[in-house]
Amino acid sequence: MPKATWKGAVIAEAPQERVQMVEGNVYFPPDAVSREHFRDSATQTVCPWKGTASYYDVVVDGETNRDAAWYYPEPKDPAANIRDHVAFWKGVQVEQ
């Protein structure tokens, strides 16, 4: 079962059949993330084929990993399968 951890905390976990793989990244469905470890970020980036990504800071035990999670709230049609799914980087460990 894929899971994402940071600083020893499980911040997302879902059965393999519920995650989406895109460009080598595991995208977890929205209900599979532990919301208590997420804080909205003002950061946004644009992917030519997926659309505009929004970011979350990941917070564990008072430590913040800025913009360590991203998602596409309004993806372009080719990426519709990852709407609101969350992916990670910046030291967040994702096991499959």
C-alpha cells in the first residue's frame, strides 16, 4: 500500500488501486491524506499539460516543510484523473 511519510509521521496512505501514477509521482486521493499535517500555501506553478498546481506546506511536530505537497484543483482534460490528488517531494518519502 503506497504511503508518504515525513519526520516519522504517515501523511498519506492508500491502496495501490486508488493512487494515480503520473510522471513517476504517486498522487494520493484527497481522502487518503492526513489533513492535520497540511497547511495551505500561496504557491502555484503551471504545467503545460496538467494545468495550474497549488501547494501545501507539510507540518509535523511543529516543523514545516514548505510547499512539499502539490495538487491540481482544476486540471486540464488530459490530467482529469488527478483532480485534487496530492503528490510529494522535498524529502517526503513515498513508498509503494
